Amino acid sequence: NQTMKLQSLVLAAATALTMTTAFAVPAGTWTVGVGIAHIEPDSKNGSLGDIGIDHIDPDVRPTITGEYFVADNVGVELLGALPFHHDMVLNLPDSSQVEARTQHLPPTLSLQYHFDGYNLPMNVKPFVGVGLNYTTFFKERIYLGNGNDLDIKDSWGAAGHVGVDFKINTTDAVRVDARYIDLEPDVKLNGEKIGKAEINPWVYGLSYVKSF
């Protein structure tokens, strides 16, 4: 389940932090990454009282990351992106369906460990991380007739991160990565709390990373 997936990522990060390496990314290094991310909500999104969530559509948006290495191979990374857009289909009690939509920003702060050595090719640099996500929602809409107000509350949650940097030269790399975000915001309809949206997405990224 989703909790076990997040626990697995946390365990991988904790294990990595106990290991030594042969070739370190030195403390004081900065990296900046620019790319795209595909956010894929969980296939099971729960229900909002009598309203079921049939599905939440995925989306793709540009991203930017900045990471500072506080120790050799250990970095603190901040992820930012342009707003993600999600269309939703909700199942009403009378078996009819209604559409809804929202936008959100998901900044995520992670502590990361970058591997070096371990008989890996010199240009292949895996990493793992754990951190905290804050997602703010806005421009919510529900097409249920005039006078109905959908409100998805901002949400805090844990995040796990795994990826690989493929070095092009000493300062540049192509990064492929995946994040899991524990995202279950409260939802209100016309001011009344009706439940939680179990979004819990995987976020798959491709980016160009430069170190300084």
C-alpha cells in the first residue's frame, strides 16, 4: 500500500546515510536543476462523505530544484514547480457524475544522500532522500450548479525521493528521479468538511542539473 511504499523509501534513505563512499560530492557545493515532472495521483482516491472520487487526472509541468551540500554527499534540496492542474470526476449518491478541478503548488524540502563509489561507473550517481512537502491548493471548481463552493485545504506530508544523476562532465548531469508524496488534504463543500482526498501521488522527473 501507499504507506509501505513511503516507509521503503525512508528505510532506503536511512540505510544510505550510514554508508561511506570513495568519491564525495564536497560540502559547500550548490546544484540547480531545471526540468519537467509528471505527477500521477493514486488510483484510489477515497470518498468525500456520500461523494466518491472516481479519479484524479495526472499532469505535467516544468520544475526547478536547488540543492546545497551541508556535508560531503549530503544535500538539502528544495523543489519548486509551476502550478499543477488536476481535473477530477466525482460520483454522486444518485449514481451520476460531476466534474471538478483544482490547481496546486507542491514545494518539497528534502535531505538527500548521494552515492559515490561502490563499483558504480564514475558518471552514474544515485541518490535517495526524505523530506517534507507542503501543498497549497487554489482555483478549486465543482460543476454542480451555481452556489456550490469547493475548498481543498492546504496539506503537509512526508515525501520520499530516489533518483540517478548521469554525469555529462564534472559540473553537468541529466537526472531521472521519482518522489512519493503523502498528500491527503481535507475537503470542504459549501463550508462543511466532507472528507479527505487521498491523492498520494508519485512524481516522475527528468531534468538537467548543474553544480557550482
